[in-house]
Amino acid sequence: MIEIFWGDYFKKRYKKWFQKNQNLANIFEMRVTEFSTNPFNPVLKTHSLSGRLSGCWAFRINYKFRIIFRFLDENKTKVQLIDIGSHGEVY
């Protein structure tokens, strides 16, 4: 099981995102639960990022929205959620 930490910036972004996307609350919870069980579940389409986000990873909430995160340890058992939003907002 993965330990998930919400970064301060993520908390602010989530609050704004949630206000606009309350209808996606259930899918958000489902994806985060799937992620905590297996961060590389094919449904999530987890992938590493490059460029200014090098060292970070992303997974899908749905076709439009992503969560950016980073692993906090070498064993990949702890992660910090960094950002949430549409593809254009987070990349």
C-alpha cells in the first residue's frame, strides 16, 4: 500500500478543481484508491514526465484530468501529490 501525502499546492489546486468538478468526486476517490493499491495499474496510465517536470510522474483521473506526483522514497512506497487539473493546466 502506498502512503499518499497531499502537498500544500495540491491542496489548493484540489479545492479549486473540486468546486468545478464535484460530479467527478467518486471517480477521483476511486482512482486515488487504485493508485494507493497499485500505482502502475494500467487503468491509471501512470507515466514519468520530462522537461520542467522531470522526476515527477502523472496518472489519469479520466480522459481529461491528471494528477502529478513524485515518489518520496526509492522503494516507491510514499508519494506526494503535486498538482491536479486538465492536461493543459498541469503540463
